[in-house]
Amino acid sequence: MPKINPTHWKKLAKVFEHSGWVLNRIEGDHLIYIKSGYNRPVVIPKAKEVQVFIIINNLKTARILREEYFKLLKK
């Protein structure tokens, strides 16, 4: 299994959009995504390289497995 690397925020936003998350609002330099059935939003900072711990926390919140993340990343 490849390791998760820092990713540009636009690429990361596309991953969550392909997974059914919808942009709810923008607060400063953060994108807030929501999805029905989930209590917590996914927050993506507008950074050239989003750090790995943020990506992993967002994947846990969205209940997306590592394998699924890499498939969505290729789309």
C-alpha cells in the first residue's frame, strides 16, 4: 500500500466531491464539506500541500478507506 503524501487542496477537494461530499461554505481559507448522514464536516485548508495528518483525519471523518482514497485520487 503506498503511503499518503501531502496533496494540493484542489486535488483533495476533488477526492471528497467524488465521494459525495458537497461544499457547504468557505470560512477564510478553509473549505467546509458536508454529507447527509454524517455529523461532522470535512474541513480542507487551502494550502499548496495539505499535511498528511489533516488528510488522515478527514478520511476518518468521511469513513473513507485508504484503498478507496487512492482510487478516488486517480480520478
